[in-house]
Amino acid sequence: PPPSPSPQLTVPAMDREIPGFYVIIPAGGAGTRLWPLSRENHPKFLLDIDLSGRSLLQSTWHRLVPLAGSSRMTVVAGPCHSESIQTQLPQLESDNLFTEPGPKDSMAAIGLAAAILLHRDQDAVIGSFAADHMIAGEDAFLNSVTEAVKVAKEGFLVTIGIAPS
């Protein structure tokens, strides 16, 4: 059975909210890599891969909500996943679930979400974090994101965990 909504997702362990910081969680894919567990209508990001009681999507939300607050957390996905996302993330505001008109890969989905967010707040600092990543050392990760946001506010493009080329 899919992970159920968790009350733990609404209460971050430590409030580190960064004013003006928005999170985009692209949640898509055809679910082919982990077949038969993951399928097109139930992809990897909706699964509890590590048996923590949370799906990968819920873990991503829980990891980042202390930095952005729930009002600046967004998810972009295809229409076939909207209902499952709303079920797993009941605290996701309905106008922060962006539905892409067609599957065009991650960059187009992130671009759509970024355009919407910049229309709402032209001073937004936006971070994109995949719905299906597993990250160990969450405190170090949050410190890295906090530092990245500081650098981004100075006008730089920042990547975490990827050496720019």
C-alpha cells in the first residue's frame, strides 16, 4: 500500500525558514527503472523505498519545509499524478501544485514552475529538488542549502553536489 499522509510532515523538527526562498519539487517520470514496484501510474517518488513510512516525495517535502515554510513549497507534475500527490501531501496548497500540460522532461517542468513563482514574487530565490532523491545527513544538507541561498541572493547560480562544467 502507498504511504499515508503523516502528521509528522506538518511539524518540522527545527524552524530554519529563509525569507524569499521557494522550493520546486519536480515529480515526474514513467516509473520504468524500478519496475515492477514503480509503474507509470505509481512512479518511484510515490513509493516508500527505504521503509521509513514516507514516500520519497514526502521525505523531500519534510526535508525542505523547514527552509521554505509550507506556503513556498511547490510541486510540479503531470496530471495523472496530481491526486496521489495531494493525498500524500495534504499540506501542499492547491495553488502550489503545478500541472504540466504534457511530459517534456524536468527542465521544462522546472521552467514552468519558476516562471509562475517569479510572476508571484520577482525577488524569489528558487531551489529545485528532485522528488525521488534519498539524502543522508539532512542537517548538513540543510546547511548547504542555506549557504547556497545566501550565494544565490548575490546573483549567482548555485548547484549542490554537481561540479559545474
